[in-house]
Amino acid sequence: MSEVSLFESNLLSPEVQSQLPAGYTLRALRSNDYERGFLDVLTVLTEVGGHTKEEFTDHTITITEDAKDQVVAVGTILVERKFVHKNGLVGHIEDIAVNSNQQGKKLGLRIIQALKFIGAQRGCYKVILDCSEKNVPFYEKCGFKQKEVEMAWYV
Ligand code: ACO
């Protein structure tokens, strides 16, 4: 049976490949890489569990104003299956927004609560997000605390 790659090879940098020592190949994770020591490599980083497959799923929710049949608040949680931490699940909250004329009605808080619920239902051991300084008080009111530092690289 032919092997399945996690993604198409056109996402692989030719420049990086050209900089590898002879005999090394840059490629996407493949279905049989578990037998090729993929998890063994990760043990140099931290404890590794018995991961069997990748799970990258997301859940986008909305709050609508029924009388107007309009969406007024949205948010997404992506559930990431870790290879480390005993294959634990981590929820990533993304793209929280409340219409400017609807802010201050606790809709943002409800969206976050609903996403935290999904994260808990899915079995996440933590839910994390990145935000601007000005939104820190909002997320603190939603039960989050500051941890670590966000890093970014823009193409
Ligand atoms: N500073 C201090 N407190 C705040 C702030 C703020 N910027 N925003 C909300 N709060 C407080 C409210 O006063 C309220 O406190 P209370 O319980 O004591 O009354 C509590 O937080 C809950 O506020 P909500 O009414 O639920 O907030 P709202 O519905 O306005 O949504 C949100 C907040 C999502 C930040 C909204 O203002 C918004 O859409 N902003 C623009 C987009 C944005 O910045 N999105 C977040 C990006 S980060 C990400 O997506 C992970």
C-alpha cells in the first residue's frame, strides 16, 4: 500500500532541501514514519506517549441576533493532538470578534466560555491563545492568566 503524506510537497522549501547534507531529504510526515523512529526523535525533547494518528480539527462558533438573523459574535477553537505530554490535547482559541455595536454585552465572554466548554468536552488539558496587551483584562475576566511569551515570524 502506498504511503500517505501529511501534506503536498509543494509546501516544502527547495532552499532548505538544497542546504541539507548529501543523503538527507526534506519531506512531509508520512503514514509509516512511526516505524521510522519519528517518536524516538521526540524523546530527546520530552516524554512521548503512544500517539497513533494526527488529529487537527477545529470548531467555529457564532452568536446570532435572532430578530435580525445576523451573526454578531464569533470564535474558533482548534484542537491539537500533541506528540508529547502523553498525546494530550491542547485547545487554541483563535479569531474572537464581537460586532462593534454589540460590544460590552458579555457576548465576548460567552463566546470564550463556549469555546472553553468545547475544549473541555474534547478532553483538552489546557486552552491557550495570543492577544494584544489591551485585551489582557478581558481574557483575565474570562479566566485566563498570562503565561510564556508570544513569538511571531512573518513571511
Ligand atoms: N479592557 C478591560 N476590560 C474589558 C475589555 C478591555 N479591553 N473588554 C472587555 N472587558 C471586560 C468587560 O468590561 C466585562 O467586564 P465585567 O464582567 O466586569 O463587566 C468583561 O470583560 C466581559 O466583556 P464582554 O462584554 O464579554 O466583552 P465584549 O463582548 O465587548 O468582547 C472583545 C470583548 C471580544 C475583545 C471585543 O471587544 C472585540 O471583538 N474586540 C475587537 C476584536 C478583538 O480584539 N478580538 C480579540 C482578538 S484576540 C483572539 O482572537 C484570540
